Amino acid sequence: MSASSDIPSGTEPQGGPSHAAGPLGGAGPYGGALGTLANAAWQVLLTAGLAAVALGVFVLVWPRATLLVVGVLFGIYLLISGVFQLTAAFGHHVPGYLRALHFVSGALCVLLGLICFRGAAESLLLLALWIGFGWLLRGIMLTAVAISTEGMPARGWQLFLGVVTTLAGIVLIVSPFGSIAALTLVAGIWLIVLGVIEVVHAIRLRARTRHLLA
């Protein structure tokens, strides 16, 4: 009788096919594309959050900043945010419909950032609108991704960040600002709030991802 006949029917030796693929090998729900997405997402979120907090503090402690300077600063922020979204749109782990949403939102944020460079000194209202629309688009994108991706780690924080970003965009769009000081005060506070939420989201996402991949 061969050695293989001593193994009971319906079982396989340890180290065989039933044990070869673990979460990190791609068999688990978080070992493949979703795990890769989560690992990249927390790093991007942490970077964006720290940048938002730094920019928010910068515009708050510079009360005499001109409209052109504020426009350039927020233009850089929107441009970087749009590039991040465009990069995510070309990831193979992103479904087709979310890829299109990332691409549209990222392209519009890049466009709004470039508009801030060119026309910021022309109108205080236009600058508030460009910043508000940039946040509104990003908030809608984040909320849509969180709602449609059921297995996303730290999904609640993603949804919370999307809702708060959407509200920040709405506030800047509908609020009349009589001076550059008022605009920088409101926008700076919102930037700090959004940045702190992004940093906390990144930390929670990193901890959750490591727990799922362990």
C-alpha cells in the first residue's frame, strides 16, 4: 500500500493547496487588490492631511496675505489633490466606474487649481468658488467610493471625510466673503479640520489594514 493511501479521504497534508494561500498570498479578501489599495491609500491620506494642516496654519498666521498669494497657495493644494486622484484613476485595482469618477474629479481639481493660478487676483468671489468646487468634487468622490466599496477598511472614516469635505465645499460656494481676511479665515479653519480628519483616517486605515493582513 502506498503512503498516499494512508491519508483519510477528503483531507490534504499540511502545506498543501488548502493551506498555501493565506491573506497575504491573495486568497483572502484583503490580500490582493484591496489590500494594495488600502496600503497606498493611508500613505496618500497622511501626506494630504499633513499638507492641508500646514497650509491651513500658514494662511491663518498670515493675515495680510494678498489675494494672489492665497490663490497660488490654494491652487497648489488643488493641483496636488487632483494629481493624487488622477493617479488613483489609473490603478488596476480600481473598478471601472470608480476609475471614471476618480478621473473626472481629479481632472476638474487640476483645472480649478490652474484657474487659481491665473485668475485669483481678479475676484475674491471666483477664488472662493474655485476652492469650494474643488472640495465639493473631492467630497462627492470620497463619499461615492465609501458607499460603493463594501469591503473597504476604515470605510466609516472614508465616508465621514467625504461628507465633511462636501460640506466645506458648499460653505465656500454659498458664503459671501467681503475680504480676503474672511476667506482665508474660513478656508484655513476648514483646511485644518479636513487635514486632521485625513491624518486620523490614515492612522485608522493603516492599523485596520495591518490587522486584516496579519
